[in-house]
Amino acid sequence: MFKNKPLRAAGLIYLLLVTLLTACGGTATTAGDPAPAKQAPKEPSTEASAAATRSFSTVKGNINIPVKPKRIVTDYYGGELLSVGANVIGVEPTTFDNPFLKKLLTGAVDVGTPVNVEKTLELAPDLIVVMYDKNYEELSKIAPTLHIPYGTTSNIYETVKLFGDIAGEPQKVEQFIATFDQKAAQGREKLKGVIDPNATVGLYELTDKGTLWVFGDNAGRGGQTVYNALGLKMPDLVRSEIKGNTGSVQLSMEVLPKYAADYMFLTTYDPEKKGEALKQLQASSVWQGLNAVKNNTLFMNDFDTFYRYDPIAVMGQIDLFVDMLLARTAENKANKN
């Protein structure tokens, strides 16, 4: 009964070796068994590869861009991109003068205007977005480049949706619009019973060359804030002439009274801070004869603050306009008593 004992012992030893080899990650084979085939490395699925980029339609044709860009260089669209949470690493220099964006631009650098090719190359962006197409071909060799011309969008909603699409941030679009609508509603509520609904509001700008302009609702100077968010009334003549225009109309001093409003806000473009053009305007009999001047409903607005028209600036300007109108109304009421 014990004559097969050596064979049984050998079998047990073999099983033990198989167990040990398997536990150590090895593979047991017997003579005559083929060696296990080496598995080839897995190819990335076409689905995963396609998810990395997508086609985006522009005036330059369809451009393949990252689904969710990580490093964006732009010229004049810093505020638009930041409003939807994009990582902006380079902008043109005057963007840093935007008081609504300063805290959001701490990680960005000046890439010049037009966008400097060498500086951009050093930043290694994965997307470039420009308002003007100078250096477009050179920039396109660095990263996918979108040319979005000035005036592509006509209001804050279109703007946020466009740049949210570019940045791959649809949820940030919804969040921004919800916050904006809430702030606008609060502003309108504060002005109820304070500003006559039929009172007109005008936005004007004087340049250092002495030229005078009036603006509509889509050319900065607070237009989207005043007319769209707060629902204040544009003078009829301004509205009729702004239609089909670039958003502004140049005025002569002689016709200024026709374009005047009950409440007038004036910005002055005077980069060298000379002040000469403003002195001449304020000294003119036409200016002094305006009802807004006589009624103390004319406001002098800082250029860098109110020139801005990116979504973050438009939302920030709501409180500024509301506070100015409330304070001036209270001041004028006190002076009458």
C-alpha cells in the first residue's frame, strides 16, 4: 500500500511550487506547454482621444481646441474668460488697469499688444483667444488660436455663453447669469420710486482731442448696466441713431442739447491727464445750459472703471450706478429743503 508513496510526495512538491510561483506573480509551465504570450500595451481608445479636442467654428474656419483649456493667452478677452472661471495666463497691458479684474489677474503676465509671439511661446498656452488677428498665423503655430472679432456678441448673456463654451465651463455660465440677474433685480428695486421711469439717462465721453461721443447699450461706458441690467431709459434720438451703428455717435457741441438726457454720465479719455478738453467743455455756454448741469444730475465717471464692458465689469458697475443715483437724489432733496 505504500509502494506509490514517492510519486505522491513528488506530486505534493509540484503543487507546492505552483502555489509559490503563482503567489509571487510567476506563471507555471510544463515542458511542452507554450510560453504565455506577452500582452501588447493597450492603445488609447478613439473615444478618449476624440474627447481631448473638439472643433470650434470661427471666422477663420473650424479650429480644433481643447475641450477644457488649462492655459489661455488673450489680448482683450481677459474679463470674458475670467467670468467663466478660465485660467488666463497672459493678457494685453491695459487689462491690468481694469479695477474689476486686478485681484483675478495675479497669476497673469503682460503679453503686449498686439500679442507678442515670443512671450506667448514662453508661456506654453494650450489655447489663444484674440480680438484682433495681427500675428494670427504665428500664434496659431504655438497653440490653437481663436479670432473672435470685436462686436461678435451684443449683450452680457451672449458673451458669457460664448466664452463659457470656449472654456468648456457650461456650469460656470449658469452660475454667472444667475448671480447677474439677481444683482440686476436688486438694483432695479433700489431705484424704484427714486428715479422716474420716464426719465432719460445718457452716456457720453469727451476725448483729449475735444471730440464728444454718445453711447448706446453695447460699447462700454456702462451701457449694458444702465440700459439692460437696470432698465433705465435711453434718449429716443440716441436709440434711433445707435441702431445699426457701432454703438456710439460722434456729436458736435451745437447738437449736444438734442442728445442730452435728464441724467448724464460723462467719462473723459485723457491718458496724459491734461484736463484741458474738459475745462473747455465745462466753460462752454452749451454745456452750462444743459438741464442735467442745472439740476445737478450730471456725473463725472472714471474712465478706467466705466469704459469696461466685460461681464465682471458690467456686474460690478450695477452697484456703482445705483449708489451714485441714490446719493445724488438724496443730496438734491436735502438742498431743496
